[in-house]
Amino acid sequence: MKRIITLLAALLLTAAAFAQHPLLRQRLEIVEIEADADGGAPFQVFWMEADGVNQYYLTVGNLGFGNDYFQFHVDPLYELFLPIGDSIADAIGTLTTLKEFFKQPKGSSMEMPGCLAIGAPTDELQPVKVTFNKALGTRYLEFSIEQADVIRAAFLTKSEIGSLLSGTKFYHKLHPKQQ
């Protein structure tokens, strides 16, 4: 009798383990590059499934606190997520647009939707200002959000955008049927 009860308990526990849905949506990485040596979150292009549709995102890592000139990176939790499309072709198009933005005059800016969240993107989108700048021979895009009197920003260089774009194109060649 003990064997039967033990066997039934083991079967019930095993069945319950397989019936679970994840509480957090899983980030399925396409390409990732390290941000810098200070241990910040890496830059990533990834996708997540929501309601049976793949949604593609770009994360520009952790944002600093500061103003137009100085940024202090003291927040290791929150990342800035930018939705870049519902298909891999849309994601490649958005990344291409960001790379072509480097041809604009210094100080040019545009707005994109984005969200500041922990771990995974949420539906609470806010405007993110993307500004092209040059400093000491480096060309970069500044992704910034204004909160009260503080500007939170992250920076991506032209080579980092190029690496994310080429990695995404390579992923698309490996998985041509993925939407």
C-alpha cells in the first residue's frame, strides 16, 4: 500500500511540474554585445512571444543618472527596452534606421517608444529621445528619458549598432522561416 501511495504522489508531483506556465516571459536572445568593463547590462536584440506573436526588442542596457554632460551609473537593475518590430524583418529595418541616423548632423534627434523595466519589457511605453552626437572622435547615439529634473541615458556607438545589425541579419539567415 505504501508503494502505491508513493507512486501516486510521485506521479502527481511530476504532472504538476509539467503543467506550470512561466511567471516571467523568457527573453530569447538573437545577438548580445558587452556594454563595457564596469559590469553593466549588455546590449541585446532579443525576441519574446506574446499572444502567439513574436515581438522583437533592443535593450541598450542600464541607464545612468545625470544631465546633458555627466551620467553616473548607479542603477544596475533597470534596463531600457525599445520595441523594434513584430517580425525579424521589422527589427532589421529599425536597426538599419538607427545605423543610418549616424549620417545626420550632430545634435539631430528623433523619438522612439521604450520602457524602463527590470528584467523584461512591459506595456508601459514612454518616449525615448535618440540623439546623434560626436565626442573625441567617437560617434554615438544617446538614448535618454527625462524624469523630473534628471536625465537618464545610455549610449551606443556606431560600431555597436553595426554589430547588433549584422548579428541580427546573420540570425535571420540561420532561421529564415522565423517571423
